[in-house]
Amino acid sequence: MEKSPEHIHTYRLTNLSLWNAAAAGLTADGMTEVLRRYSKFPVPANLLTEIKDVVSRYGRLRLLREDEHLLLRCSDRALLLEVARQPKLKPLLGEPSGRDGFAIDPANRGVLKQALIAIGYPAEDLAGYTEGAPLEIRLRNYRGADFPSTFVTISAVQPISFTPEAMPTEGAASSSCPVAPGRPLSAWPPWHSSSAPRSF
């Protein structure tokens, strides 16, 4: 959103915003229909055409996991070869995998996706993720000299309407937040107040 006076909101459409919408399952036809429905003025025909062109680039390249190997696949061989010739992408591509893909080092996954966005062909990432090792965290009550409020542990399995004195000191899936002594936790964080400004 660029600006929002009382009755008219102005939005900026970018390639990234269109690709994010496509990744969320919205089609180009769905996007143009929304624009036609809610725009105050007729939507320029060239904008509708450009939206369809930009959205069509999403997913032409796909990241897949096959037999525990990360691969970049593309059914359009001409596009795949064009991508392989890009100076910033070439070092990120491993050995060819058939005629429609390349092996990818998992360490380069994020960098590769950013580089593909930069050349205008974002990859659809269907490879999933490997579950990491669990990390146990234990929290405690703490009062620092510079913090007049009390840090208390909030357990995910407990209600959060208690006063700080009644809160448990430890718990699974818990986190800490500053709470003024004697003030209900329901009043924190401050953006829960209806008078506080909200940013989205």
C-alpha cells in the first residue's frame, strides 16, 4: 500500500508481490478479476497482460527432492539452458540431472532462489525441509537493575490471564515478556490496547 486517504487506497504491484500471490495459490485470472472488481477506474489492458506474463514465470522452475537429493527441474529445456548461462547462477548449479535439471547443493538453496528471482524466474520450492534437532530452552524469573518490570515465564499450556505472581516459573514451549508487577498479563503487550497504533 502506497497511501490510504479516507475513501481511496493506492497499492503498488510488484513482480515479487504477484509471485507471492501465485505461491499462495492465486491465479493470474483471479488477480485480474479482483482488480476489475475493486478498482475505482477501469484497469488498463496492458497492465492485465503484464500481470499474466509475470505470473506465468512463477513455477516454470521447480526445486524438488528426489532420493534425498535436491534438484532444480524445468520442463522447458531452452529456459533451463538460459538459466545455466547466467553468470550468477552458473556457480550454484551442480551436475546435470537428465535433460531437464541440475543437482543443487542444499547449502545454496536460499541463494539460488534469490538469484532466480533476480532474473525474473522464481522457483516453486516443493522440496520440503529436513526436521532439525530439538533445542531445549528453560526460562526463569529475572529482575534487572535497568528493568523495573518483572520478567515472567508464560507457558503455552497455561491461560495468560493470570497476574505475574501467579504465573508458573517454568514450562514447555514458553517465552518471557516484561510485565509490570500486579498488572494482568492480558494487558500486555502494549499493542493489545485499542488506543495503540497498529501497523500491518
